[in-house]
Amino acid sequence: MPNFGMSRQQRRAAKWARLFQQMAQPCLFTPADGSEPYQRQMYFPPADIHQSANDYLNQLQTLAEFASADGAVNADDCFTAGQLNAAGEFIAGGKTWRLTQPVASDEITTTWVCVER
């Protein structure tokens, strides 16, 4: 049932948050400050979204997007993408990435350049 008490901006933000949750995959996120690693949602946007930036760079850049609601994201944080098994346990996908610099941020997501470790 629609929530008529929400503003247009709040409804739009809720739709984007649901879309991110549908496209995202779990990752094991390790903060650079030494805090305990935890599981959160991340998404690798398609290459065509950031391809224009790669025209000016010698090395292909990879972007990773994280839900802002899952916590802060900082330079030198690392993550390992993976999947959840039937029991809900995280299974690592093999590659570990390090975040280098922010690209964009809004109330729903934050996008960072990442490099493979």
C-alpha cells in the first residue's frame, strides 16, 4: 500500500535503495582503521557508466558502489566480493579490492575507485 505521507524525494530515494539491494552482492568489508571485518552490500557498476573517465587514464579504473546505510567507507578500506550459501554464510569470491578515492556520494550510495590487491 502506498505511503502518502512520504514526499516525492523520499519515495524516489526508497525506490533507488530497493534497486541497489536487488543489484548488490555481499562482500566482506575490512575497514582500514583496524575495526572488525563485517558483511555489507556492494555493486560493481557496468563499465560503460565510467568508461569516459578511462579515456584519459593509462590504467582501467574499477568502481565499486556501497550502500551508505551500511556504514562509512574510507580510503584504504578493503573488501572481498562473494556470495551467501544456503545457510546464509559468506563465501569469498577470491579477489580482494582496496578503495583508493571517492567518485560520488548521495543519500543512498557512495562510489569509490578500487584496485585489486
